[in-house]
Amino acid sequence: MSMGTKSTADCVRIIGDLIGFPTVSSSSNRDLLAYVQAYLARYDVASDILWNEEGTKGNLWATIGPAGLPGVILSGHSDVVPVEGQAWTGDPFLVREMDGLLYGRGACDMKGFIGVVLAAVPSLAKRPLKAPIHIAISYDEELGCTGVRSLVERVKAMKIRPALCIVGEPTSMQVIIGHKGGGMFRVIVTGKSAHSSLAPSAVNAIEYAAELIGYINNLAQAHAHFGPHDLGYDVAHSTLSVTTISGGTALNIIPNHCEFGFDIRSLPEVDARALIDRIRAHAESVILPRMKAVAPEASIVIEDVVQLIGLATEAEHPAVTFVKQLAGRNDHAKVAYGTEAGLFSIVAGVVSVVCGPGSIEQAHKPDEYIALSEVERCRLFIDRLASQLELGGLPWR
Ligand SMILES: [Zn+2]
């Protein structure tokens, strides 16, 4: 391994620059995008930005090589999770290198990957690639992959779609072909209040909410017992969990309001929408009529807060074999956390895998870091990709 080469030093410098932009999901990523655009322009690589409505955050898209052919998307999110309440031993937004590790918020999740990709640009721009590389940098990934959607729509609308998307989330360069989908939901139960001594004339929102929670819990247990199961996952079945609840104002008032939230993590073959339809049907046909019999204004509203799209790429797909060759390994795996790969795969119709430097163990933690050895492995991975695209394009196209 050629540690300490100029190329590795370039990666480290750019990763450090990226960490210097405090792109917590709640803040703008404008400065980071301006930095990337200026950097790309130095090598005559044009880029566009798809801004959000407020113009505060954007997705960047840049193409190197023959744009009209099916190519490879290298995708990373620019946003990072907050540092508040975490015991950092230094400034999270000032990179520090110690004992072969680079510390800083976003070091592995996922400015490490973006830095390695950018460091490869001077060489990529010079090489006569037979298939293009697209660089995609998104925002608001940490808020449920909400930012990237405009970019995914754009990819979907391309006349010639890319043949592969590699999302560089920290997998220690393991090739990930599947992750769960699902979503997060809010339920608002409205009843009718009364003094607790007059309970039969009231509609107790908490008690009816509890009934619906019981139903959700039964569904969760049915999935745990009867499946479907996929032993490729640590938790082999789909899960449904109630995660928040509030309601009631006083010990002697029947509450007219209860709100709770729940989270579904479904195997890719389980349709989370169908689960929600069942929950909604139960609320409307079994619970609500009894509430309305006492108070016609009673209601149960189920809202989507976040939708998570699962990833289920065929292990035998030649694109997966291709990525394994680039990574120098033969295995693949499935992971519990969600990524933008599900959107690129399901919505844009581009075969997608997750493979990137650093470990998910370090993501979101205080003193987040990426090992320089991981940076180097990713650098070699991108270098092999470039050589492949220069020599023969994509072998399965
Ligand atoms: Zn991430």
C-alpha cells in the first residue's frame, strides 16, 4: 500500500476542507457546494446545482467523460448530524490527524468518500473514459433522504440512464446490496373531553390510541413470528415500533387528544404501504365507529413523516460483480440502516450498491474518524474504476 503518496495527501487535504464546512442538516450547504464547484471548474468539469425552494441547500451533479453513454454515479451526502451534547475532544469542524486516523464531524459519514472522489477528478478529467462518471452530492440525507429526491427525479428523466450507482456510505469498503425500507408516521387521535366522572359521555383519545397501538404491536409480533425472514439481516424480519406518545392534561379529565408516532423498518419484499393501509383500515372500520357513536367529530389521522425506500439489488447482477472486483473482494452483505441507494434503485431505476470507506460504527459519534488506510483503499477503488472505464467501459453494457 502506497501510504503517504501525493494522491493520498490530496485526499486528506480535501477531506479536511470538507469537514471545515459545518453542514449540519439544519444549516445551508451553499459554501461547501461553492467550494466543490470551484474545484471542479479548475479541471474544466461543469456542474449544476438543483436548489431547494428556499435556495439554501442544493444537490450537485457533475459529469466527467462521454455524457451520452450509460455511466457510473458516485453519490454522497454533504450533510452531517449535529454535535450538540456530544463529548468531542476537539473542534468537530477542524480536521485532526492522529495515529493514522482523521478526526472530524463527517469524516466517515461521508466526507471521506466525497473527498476521495474529488481528489480523483484531476486524473479522471485527463483520462479518455469510455463511460462517464457522475458525481452526485446531496443534502438532507440525515433527515430521511429527503434532499436527494429532486436529483433522483432528474436521473430518472435522463434519456440514457446511468448503469450503476455507488453510494459511498461507510461500509469499510464492503459491498452492500440490500437494506430495509419503511417509514415514520404520526397518528393524531381526537376524541371528546369531559370530567372523568362523566366518562361514558366522553371519547377517551388515549384509550383509543392504545387500542391502535395494540394493533400495531400485534402486526409487529406477527412479522417477528411468521416473517418473511431474511437471515442476511441482523434483525431478520420487519419491525414496527411505537416511538413517541403524548396526550392528556389532568388526572381527572378524559383526554380529547392523543398523538403518537411509530416507525416501520421493513424488508425490501414487504410493502410498508400495505402495512399502513392495514393500520388505517383497522382504525377506520374497527375503532373509529365506536368513537363516532359518542362524538361524531372524533377522528384518527395517520400522517407520513418520513418514507424510507429499501434496497434489494440482485446479488448475481453483473454490476455487483463489477463493484466486488473494484473492491477486491468476493462477498456482499445487507445492512440495517437506510441509504439513498434505495431511491436511486427503485425510483430512478439505476442498479445501486453501497460501498464506501470508514466504518458505520464511527458515524454519528463524538470524535468521528476515518482511518487513512480506509481512505487509501477507497482511493485504489476509484482508481480501478477509472482504469476500467478507460479500458473497456462497463463490461456488462
Ligand atoms: Zn451517511
